[in-house]
Amino acid sequence: MTVTVDKARCTGCTVCVQSCPSDVLRMKASKAHVAYPESCTDCFTCELDCTREALKVVPGTILARRNDKRKTIEEVFLWHTTA
Ligand code: SF4
Ligand code: SF4
């Protein structure tokens, strides 16, 4: 999963559900819920739109999915700077 929701911070405003371009998020018990994590493209729209800072996108996992490897953005950066 690349996105996490801090339920204690979430007010249930639904802004993130509406703004996600990949239709990843849903409402569940009046809180944002990551319903389809496999569809997330790590675009950060939800994190930027949430005024409560309730959403956190973990970058780098899109590369892992795309390449079917466990490389994170940090590992790729290190590989480029040390190669
Ligand atoms: S934008 Fe933030 S506060 Fe609103 S539903 Fe999403 S996570 Fe909750
Ligand atoms: S990072 Fe982008 S694709 Fe992923 S849940 Fe947030 S808005 Fe949707």
C-alpha cells in the first residue's frame, strides 16, 4: 500500500475521494479509506488536497510495482549517483 490514512485526523470531508484521479479512495465509516491501493500512481494529489494532513503517500513503491523489484526511489537515486 502506498497511501495511508490517519483516521484520527480525517474529518470525512470526502475531498480526497473526489480529487484522486485513479479512483483509489472511498469513504468507510465516514472516514477516507484506501480501497484500491493497486491503482495508486503515487501522484500526491490526495496528500496535497487534504487540509488535515491525514493522508500520507509513501513514494517509490510505484517503481517497485512497475519493475516488479523492491527498488525505492532512494535506491534508484543512489544507484545513479554512485554508478
Ligand atoms: S481530504 Fe483528508 S480529511 Fe477529507 S476525507 Fe480525505 S483524508 Fe479525510
Ligand atoms: S497518490 Fe494519487 S493516485 Fe494515489 S491515492 Fe492519492 S490521489 Fe489517488
